[in-house]
Amino acid sequence: MPVSVNDPFLLASFSSTTHHHQQQQAVSCSTEERDITPTNNDEDSGLLVVAVQGEGVQLYNTADQKCILSYSTPPGYSFAGSAQTLHKSTLRHVYAVVAKGTDVTAKDEGKTVWMWKEESSTPSSVAAAADSDMAVDTVKSSSARKAVQKFDRKIHQLLVSALLPNHIILANADASISLVTGDLKRVINTKELLAASTTTTTTTTKSKRDKKDATPAQDTTGHMVWASSFNTTGSWISSNALARQTFVIMTVVESANNKLTVTLSYVNEEHRGFSTFGSVELETAAGASGFAFDVKAGQFSFLTADGLLKVYHFEVATGDHALSARETLTLPLPGYATSSAPAPAAKAGKKGAKVATVMDSKVHRVDAVAMGDNYLALAGIHQVNDKAEHTLTIWDIQYGTLQAKHIVPGNFTAQNTTCQLALLPDSTLVMTLSTLLNTTIKSDIYLCPFYAEPVSLLGAMGKMRDTAPFLGQQGSILAQDAYTSTTTSLLVPSGLSMIGKGKDLLNAGADLDKQLDASHSAERTALASLASESKTSTAQDFEKVFFSHVEHQIADAVSDRLVRHNTDGEKVKAAPQDMDVDTEPVVKATAEASSSKKTKKAVKAAAKAAKEAKEAEEEKKAHAVEDVAGGSSSESSSDEDEDEELIVLSSDEEKHDEADVEEEDEYEVDEFEERSKREANLKAIETWRKIEAAAVKKHKGDRRLLRLGRKHAPLPELSHHFLTTVVGRCFVTLANGQPDMSFWPANVVEYLIKNQLVGNSNPGAGEGGIALGLMEREQWSLLELALQKLYDIPEMDMVVMMKQVIGLNKQQSSTTAATKSSTSVPNVASFLNTIMVAPRNDVFMQQAIKRFTVEELAIILEILKDWIVIWDQRGGLGHQNQRPDKKQLLGGLPGYGVLVDMTTLILDVHFPSLILSPYMHPVLKTIQEAIQREAESSNQLEQSLRGALGLFDRTHRQSVALKKATSSAAIGAAESTVSHGGNDKRRRRKWVGGGIQEYSVEIIHL
């Protein structure tokens, strides 16, 4: 939980009768300013200054809840606001503005300042001295003399700071600020706030520093309603805009045109005066109250007269350091009481001057204080069903959710109660309540310690359901539109409340916006039907609308997945058919056929070319022989022998030459054929590789599509608001708090639990959670499913369910499997098995088991004994070849380790009860004997292993000892090198400071 507030406890009570007619806060509190370095004593950070009307100023130490100092005043005097203290070295200065008094004239009311100055000491010493002086009265009255100083202007608030130890700041009621010396003797500078500013819009900025006086505005009438101060160190203002350790005064002035002018001024030590850092005008109606400012975050908040909580974020431009304000939250808070009192808007000396009705800021009907980390504390009278309650609420002003609420008991009304809030440095809220009873005002000061951590988006969403009833938005979830429309835009920056899957936020921004709008529109349409009792009056209609929306979401998710993988549904459907055929042999056959054809073709071409070359060569030889024969005279032929074959006789040398030529021709033909075949083979291999790569690529693509088609359908993207609404409608109750079984969409609940879309602590299921809601509705089958799927079921709830099952099984007879329904009570053994294997924390389970009675323990231990006996009959854990941490075996038998753990938890908690129950002893004896047999078997196995593995154990010990000795020698050498100033800088850096400490690891050998 991000915020945890303890119950307020009383610090002090006061009664007064002197100021009920003055419309002032009866008791005002503030913290002490210290200009010295804080000590280790925690008491110094818990000093609280209390200004009590008609009594004086008291200093409380909240650490021991004692008043350590008191500055008394006459009974007829009252103060204007809180007193301020400044602890400077050994001096403490206490300042208080006197609003009224017996000897204070009407002209001097609010213009007089009292100051006490005395030597200070630590709170502990002061409290100890007070305790030793008097046991009855432990309050030490201050002996410091009082200094009185009157000023010309009516003072609204006095400010002090450790950054100005010798000065104080007066925020005057006429919208001006004054710098006064610490002894109140001299006013150094006074600055008119409205005269120095010009009319601007809500987000229009002023210049950072105006060295020249600006032209006064035509309408400069206004009055101060709130003032505060802060140190720029650690604030929202960067050091480039304003130096660190600068004292900044923040003032809020309400002008005659009902505008709030927020001005930031700082003390300029060079000019001994004020300089304006910036000013912003905010549009609002008259009567704003509950002002608060978070210095670290720059968040300014206030409550308007019509009950709107407005939050503005102040920003400083990086270039010209201009100040601007951006509205970040407008939250309706109906029921808060604000009151107005007549106050003069012009000088009383002018006749006919109009009197305006403005909010008296001293009457705190509602007050607020910034707690840091985007938290705001708000206290005041809150009207609930015509009943006034004084509530303290903690709001998250980043998302607009209610984080904590506390109601102060008592009889309060809006007319007789005022309050004030203050914040101590030790994370403690100080709440002061003043109640008018007849003529007496009773005031109580409460301290409220709190713990707050930064809020997350999920943490804020979990609080939305609790926020809506406080804002008066009861009933159907659709009645919360006024609230959700205000906060939905704050959930995610840039107005995005969800991110679609598989989308690029940078390149597809327009498509993403369209998709988000369509998704939001579909969800709103579905919610309108699901939350409307007229449209979904029956469970069947509710389930139909719900699953229709779920199927639409799943279809969109599947479409996004296909787009992400650059495919479509038809290819995914065809992938299993393509994968049924083994493509590997087809690829090889195709490649071989293609390569053989190309090889044969290449071989034929090579043979043809060789044949043509041979014929040409023979033809040349034939022409040469004819030429020789034509030139010879020794031979002749007749006409008769023309048809006969011509025989040429040659010498042996000529025959040898012819043989050589034929051999060369054959070698050239063979070489050409081999080269042609080789080239053809290379081309065939390259072609085969391409075909193989294409086939493999297609095969991988088909496998990817096949895996994509076999994937489970993605879960729908349902928002937290949607799920909370659906669960709240499913677990609806009657007016008497009993479950409404006339409307029970069991299929919807089963779907949500089975797919783990909800947790047990879903706000829609109520305070008990989903598991207890199912038990109340006797949905035992769904409850067993919830125990398996939901991981946040408390252990105490598990024990409550187990007790309920045991009690119901005692009352009714066993149900056969044929008549078993979803509402039939499960068997005690099966339900205990489900409880044992469910996720749990043993520490919490041990505390929850304390709720079992002896009779219930007898039933549970009997079941555990039967399971342990079954394990013993099967031979124990060692003969089952099962992991010892396995929770459940086939057939529903729990794991041996789970049985031992549960039995141990029960014996640890209920051992005395079991010893005092004699009828439980046989069961315990059986469990003891079975576990002892298992332990003996384990010991025997260990002894056997020790004998067989003794040699390996000795070798292992020797190697460990050798490594240890080597490591010790290396450490000693390194330390020696360091001590003697070795030259190895890397080694010196490694071992300087003692080096790595010696450690050992204990190893248990079986």
C-alpha cells in the first residue's frame, strides 16, 4: 500500500472563551526554524510551536509529547495565524502577530508583533529540568522579556527562515510584503504585489526580473489570502533560473475580479529588497481555501468554493526563465463545507464603498498540506448523507485517487468547527480541531504518523473503486463518468491509456491513435451493456455480451500477430497441408534430373564438336596425298581401273608421323570432353544448390507458419477498469450482504480465473476476495480451480475454506460421482490435497493453522497418515525415482516432501494439544514409524555410498586442500608485495585494505 496512516493520537487539549467572536483559528501550529546543523538527536526535529488564543505560545516536543516552554499572554489577546520561531545558534526568537486585545484599538488590530528572545537549550535538557523542578507542573514558563512593535499595515502572516537569520517577512493583508529586521525596529523594504504585476491569463507568464518598475494596473485592489516560503535548494526551480540557497516568498492574492494572482518573490540582498521571479493569474471563483504547495514537485493546489480540487503544475522556461502554470487535475469533491464572512473590500473611510463577501482565510473550515511524492493531506467537515463528519484524507494528486481516509469521532458541524494541518519533518501530520460549544471553544491537537512511498499507476488504479464512493458516485460503474473522465487522461502521459501489441510508437503514431480510439470505443460499448441491468438482466445475456467482446479482442490480437509476421490467415491454414509432404526427396530428385539432362546435352555437344574437328583434319590429309600422287610419273592408271581403290604406299617414317598425329588428336578430344563435362557438372551443382536453398527457405517458412498456426490464441487485452466492473457485477450481493445467486455468470468467472486475468484481491469481489466469494456461493469446483490458478489467496482464507469443507462433510452424506455438481461439497482429502499444493508462505500458514480445532486436526492427520502409509507401502521416496520437491504424482497422491512439510507445520503449532489427546496417539505413532523407516533407509543408503565412493571422497578432499594451500600462498605473497611497496599497481589496488576475507564452504558428502 503506497500510503499508511496510523490512528491519530492526542497531543494536547485546550479550552478558551475569549476569541469566539473574532472568527480566528483557536489553536494554530507550526514547526520551528533552525539555522544550525541538525544533530543526531531526533527530538530536535519534532519541535512544534502552538499559538493558543487567550493563553500564549507554547513549545512542544513531539518526541516525548511534552510542553517544554511556555510564553504567556493576557487572557484578552488573540493571535493572527500561527506563531513563528527561529532558532539561531543559542538564541530562540518567537514571533506572534496580535489580532485583537483588550488594550488594542480597532485601528491597530493585526498590526502589532510580539517577540520573545531568550537563550535556548536542547529539548532533552529542558524537559529534564522541567521534570526535576516540579512533578505536577512540567511546563517551564519562559522568563524572556517581550518586545512589542507596531506597523502601518495590517499583517496577514509572518514568515521566518534560517536563510534570513536577521530578518523576518511580513505578508500584509493589502497584498504587499515587507522586509523587517529581526529586532522589529526597522522596515527595510515594502513591495506592492498587484501594482508590480499586469493582467494575464491562466498560463501567461511574467518576466523573471523587472529591474524597472512596471506600470501599475488600473485595478490594484485585492487582499492576501495565503502566503508561504521555501528554499530553492532541492526545489522545482533549477539552479540556472535561480541560485541555490535563495529565500522565495510565495503569495496568493485574490483581486476584486475574483482572480488569484500567485507571485514568487525572492530577497535580493544586493538591493536590500524584493525582486519578482514571476507571477501567474488563475481563474477561479471567490472563496478558495485549503492552499498547499509541494516545493519539490512545483504543484500548487487549492479547493474552490464550489468543491473542486484544482492542481496546477508550475514550470520555468529554460530560455527566458519565464514562469507558467499548467492545470493538471480538477477533481470534484462534493460535501466539503466552506463558509464566507464579510470583509471590507475598500477603506472604511470612504462613504458608499461596496462591501464584498470574501472567504476569511483565518477560518479554516478545510485545510490542506502537501506531503511530498504527489500526496496531499486534506482535512475538514465532509457531508455524507446529511451527516457531518470530520475526515482526514490523503489524495494522490498525480492520478486523482483517494489513498487513505480517517474519520475523527465526535459531534461536528460546518458552522462550529475549524481545523488546521501542519507537517513535521519526521513524517507526522499535525491536525488541530477547534469546536465551538455554547461560549467555549475546545481545541485538540492530534499527531498522525504516516508512511508514504511514491504511487504507481497500478497502485492508483487499485484505489479508483474506493475513490468513487467518497466522491458521491454510488451505484453503477457508469455513474463514475464524472470521475473517470477527469482521471483517465492522467493515467499515462500524452493521453495514452494503453499500448497495442506489435506497433511502432514512433512511425505509426496515427494508426496507433486510431486503434486506441477503436479499442476504447468497443470497451465502452461492452461496459455499457455489462453494467446495465436492463440490457444484461440474466446471466446468459451477460455471458453472451462478455464473450462477444472477448472474441472480438482475440480476433484483433490474432490479426495483429499475422501483420507482425507479414502473413495472412490463408497461408497459415495451408501450412499444415504443405508440411505433410516430405520435400527433401523431391528436392534431390529434381536436382539430379536437371543436372543429368544438362550433363548429357553438354556431352553430346562436345562429342559433335570433336567429330567435326576430326573430319576436317582427315579432309586436309586427303588433299595432301592427292597432291603427291598427281606429281609421280612411275605409276599410271587406265580407264578401266578408275573405279578401283587408290592405294598409296608410304615409307616407315611417314607411317610414324601419321600415328603421332592421330594420338594428338585423340588427346585433344579427350581433354576437351573432360573440361566440358566438368563445367557442366559445376553448373549442375550450382543449379542444385539454388533449388535446394529455395526449397529449404520454403520449408522454413512453412514451419514458421505451422508454429504460428499451432500457437494458442492470445489472451484479450482487458483494462483494469473493465475487469473490476465485470467482477463486481459477477459477485453482486443483496441488501442484507448475502450473495445474489439469481445472477451468477459462472462461465465468465471460470474464464477469468482459468486464464489468470484477475487476482484474488480484485476490488470488484469485495473485501473478502474471489476465493471467499466462491465459497459463499458454494462453487467448489471453481474454488479448486482458483486455488490452482490464483497466487494471492491468503493462507488464512485457505484455512477458513478447509474448516468449512470439514464441517459440511460432517453434516451431509457422501455424494456419488453421478450426482456430483459444481455446488457439491468436495471430499476432505481431495480439498486438502489442493490446499497443500497451492502457493503459500509457510510462515503465514503456520499462523493460520492455529485456527484448527482438535477434532479438525484428527481428520487432517488421519488423511496425512493414510498418504504416508501409501508411500511406505510403495517403498518410500528412494524406490519411486521421484524428485523430493515434486508436489503431486500421477493419480493425485501428494509428494512426499509436501506431506512432511504439512505434518511438520501442524505438529509445530498443535504439539501440546496433540499430546493431551490420547486418541490421537495411534495416528501420530504410525506417522512416526513411517518417517523413521524412511530416515533409516536414507542412512543405510548413505553408508553404502560412503564405502563405494570413499576413494573419490579422499581424492576430492586432497584436491580441495591443495587449492586452499595454493590460494593461501598467493594471498600471502600479495600481502607481502603490498607491505614492501611492490611495483605492481594493479595488484596493490586489488589487495589494499586487507584483501578478500577468508571464508570456507561446508560440503556434505553422501
